[in-house]
Amino acid sequence: MIKIRYIITLMSILNNNLIFSQIVSLKKKYRNEELLYHSYFFKITQIQPVDVIIQDKFLFFLVQNEDYLKAKPFLKTIRNQLKHYKVLIIREEFTLLRLIFSFFPDTYIHDVQLYQDSISKNMVITLYFIFDLDRSIAVGNGGCYIKTINYLFNKVINCQFNNTSKIKIQCQRFFL
């Protein structure tokens, strides 16, 4: 019985690794407002953003990994000038797990678990946080940030498996 449980656990770990290491890409659709902010970001930082995403009250500037640390000091200036948006500078990543971590830059994620909901067939990714403050930052005021992230992972980010099922990211408190 122990060998069977070990094999099932090992297969589950391998499947999770395959899904988390899956290559992801962005669906690039620029509207006029996004083009405007694209040129604005370049004018302020002298860094060409890979993509600009406007969703709800959030404005995401995706930059190449090597440009992230150069762009980060400009974040305060951009936030002061664009007060009607919650502005984030995000690293462009090519694997699902790294992209998830990239969308939560100011929090400490202790653990990540993945399972497929047997009823809805959704891929549920649970982010575990040790501190309530980190979890509340990740969820956002009234859940607005996590709702926006879920929308992005289902409509803007291309994954191989989300053609058949949706991705649902949820945040939980990790209890020791």
C-alpha cells in the first residue's frame, strides 16, 4: 500500500512540475490607451516595455527580466503621476510558476499547490502566505487584485491547458 501511495504522490509531483514549467505567452492586443502608456513608460524610464495591460483599475507594465531592476526605481514617480491607476511593473517570464511569482512582487509566497477541481475541471493554484499582511496585499482591497489576476490568467495569458479549463488562483493563509 505504501508503494502505491508513493507512486501516486510521485506522479502528482511530476504532473505539477510539468504544468508549472509550462511555457506561457501573452495575447498582445494594444488599444489606443495602452499605446499611449507604452510611449509614456519609455519616455519616463528609457526602457521599452514588452507589454502594457490595462485591466480594471490596474496598469501593468511588463518589462524584460534584465530591465526590471532598472525600471523599479521609477515606480514611485509613475504612481504619483498616474494616480487613477494602481501601477505595477512586472517581470516578463516564460513559465507559468515564475509568471505567477512575478505578479506578486511585494509578497512572500511560502508555498504553491496545484490541483484540478473534479467538478468544474478548473486548474486551481493555491498560493500560501505565512503572514496575513502578505495575503491581504495579494488579494487586494475587496478581492480586486486577485480577481484581476484571475482574469489575466484566463483571458490575456496563453497556457496550453487553459483551452479546456480555466485557471483559478486563490490565496490562503499557511498555518504552521
